[in-house]
Amino acid sequence: MKIHIPNSAFLGNIDPFLRNFGTSNPDTLEITANKQWISIHPMVIAMIAALGLSLKPKQVHCETMEARSKHYLKRMGLFDFLKIDSGIEITEHESAGRFIPLKQITNSEKLTEFITEVVPLLHLSPKHTEPIRYILSELMRNVFEHAVSKIGVIMCAQYYKKSNTIRIGIIDRGVGILNTISALHKAKTDLEAIRLALTPGITGTTKRIGGTDYNAGAGLFFIKSIATVNKDFFVIYSGNGMYKLLKADNKKSVRLHADPFKDKHSKGENFPYWQGTAVGIDINLDSTEEFSLLLDLIRKSYSKAVKEQRKAYYKAKFI
């Protein structure tokens, strides 16, 4: 496998990075990077870490990087995950440095512990902490319920002062969304499966629209809706498919669509194959609404969407 770290790879311009991911020779991982500088999303770092976990250190080859780039990757814990020598020594920042270095969570019990202990490292106000806790909990819970990922979840996050934004990357190497969704719903491609996974009321645990008392098929829809309301980026990549929610026009009022393809977005189904699921999300802290009001708005949209889907389903069934 080959992965190149460009000078810039955030969610808005992540497509070239994903398309350049080389999937051949899965027994080795070759990492190269821009010679001048790098500025990349936590999703990128978590993807590299997840790839390296399946290999031995001698199977990972990382070219010499510039000190500044290497310093950042060291700080985020990438070299420790890959078990390779970075060649530099750095003074570790205080843990409350407004970033969460790479973490591996392997079960739901550790997830609760992680949410309790790690989220405070971001030093956020309560109104900002709540949506971050919710997003992390929902995305990771999805992995433990559906993904069958041998490495569990790999995640990291970073606060960017200039844009006042939290950027989060959450990765697994499980069975992928298509494998989960197609067992109960009609989906022939990875992109079709991603579309269904983002649709309210669709879950990989039952054919019933609206899900069950324990899994209502709401998590990914809620998370996409949080990004929609805040007018932020959201990316989900699984198999050969990638869906990216684009930033909405600030001058236009927000509308939450049940069908993710009706949102302002880009998508593709010819990306290099990613075994599992990779998710990236940005949350701008300037625009985050009071979380209780935000969830109330999303719940109302969810309930309306599920009722419309059930009506359409039974109408089609009996015509």
C-alpha cells in the first residue's frame, strides 16, 4: 500500500488524497509526504494509523520528513501507533492542548471511559462539549454494533484556533457499510449503501423503517444534520464510495433533507477501496447552536422523514 501526505488535505479538498491512496501490496505500507510542509485533517492521520496497525513495524516504510511536519505527526501519536522511530525528540505538550492524539478504542466499555476522560482535553464550553460527545459516541457505537472491526475504532481530533473549528477523524477496518446495509436493504454499490446509512430510519439491524427501540437508524442522520445546521463539512468513505456534505450558503436558511443526495454535496463511487469506514467531520464553534434546540429540530425532521418513508413504502407495497 502507498499513501502520500500532501501539503494540504482537509475535508473540503480531501478527494485528491483519497484518490491517490494505493491499495496494491497490502503486506507493506509506504508513506511519503510533501517536502515543504503538511497541514492535514485528523481523518487523514487516523487512516494512516489504521493501515499501520495491521502490519509489523518492519513492513512500514516512512520517508524522511521535514522537522516541522514530523513534529506535528509525532505530537498526534502517529509514529507511536506505527511503532517506528521518528528520529526526533519533542517536549510533549500539556495534555490539555486542545487536541486528542490518536486513540484506539476496542469495545463499548472503553468508549464510555474515553468519552468521560478525553473530551475535556479539548477545553470546550458545555454548549460545545455536548455535540462533540454525541458525535464521538454515535460514530464509535456504530462501529461496535455493525462494523466487526478487529482493530476497533481509531480516532483523533484537533482544535484549530484560526477558524475556531474542531476537526474529528474516526476510522475502522471492519466489514464496510455495504456489507452491513445490504443484508437487510437493497443496495448494490458502496455509494447506495452510504446513501441508505445516512437516511433517517434505515438501520443495518432490521428491515423495519424507523428501526427498533434500541437502534432507530438515526445516528448518522443526526450527525450529518449537525454538520448541515452548522454549515460544516462531513465526509463518509467506505469501500469504493465517498459522500461529502458541502458547506451550505450562509445567506440561505437551512433545510434538513431525509435523502442525503438532496443536500449540497459531492460524491463518487470509483475511489480506491477502503476496507471498513472512514468518517471526518468539522464543527465550527462560532455557529454551533444550543445542542438541545439543535437536537429538537433534527428529531422533528427525523420523525417527519420516517413517517413519509413508511407511507411511501406501504403505498408501493399495496398498489
